[in-house]
Amino acid sequence: MNAPAQSPNGGAGRHHPLRRLRTAALIEGVTLFTLLCIAVPLKHLLSLPTAVSIIGPVHGLAFMFYLWMVINTAVAEDWSRSEIALAVATAMLPFGAFVNAGFLRRKKAEMDQSCST
């Protein structure tokens, strides 16, 4: 059998669960930002509810995808309950996804460094 291709940083060729979760957090954060800062003002200031009708469900799907990725990452990386609670709690806060994305980037960098030594 062939071994998985090595990426330039020494990891396997597949995407790391933390990278996927960080991407999901950013998508969720961008959709929330779009909903709160663009769609809702359009609805209330210009009487254009269509924006909320479109962006609302998109954000809902992004949020559900993020929660799914939290579960997958928690299982794959053997997260503690406090790490899972932090990942879910930050998604409940407006713009917490961006804070969480930074946390996930640092956590992945720490894991990569510990694996390379």
C-alpha cells in the first residue's frame, strides 16, 4: 500500500481536523456578520426583508455545520469537556467565531510543533 503523501510542513496530506474546524468557524462568523451587519439593517432601515430570508438560512446551515465539525474534531482530537464547551460557547457569542478561529490556529500550531519534535 502507498503511504499518504507528506505535506511540506511534515503532516499527512489530508486536512487536519483543527484546520477544518477553523474554516467552519470562519464561515459561521462571516455569515453571522453578514446577517447582523448587512441583512438586518436592510430589513429594518430599507424595508428589504429578502436579505434576511436569504442570509438567515445560510447562517443556520453554517452554524449547524460548525457544530458538526466541533463534534468531529472533539472525537478525533480527544478533547476535554471544557474544550468542547469553549468551542460551542464562542459560537453563541456575536463574533466569537473569529476569537475561536485564532484559538484553533494556535492549538494546531502547538500540536504541529509537538509532533515535529
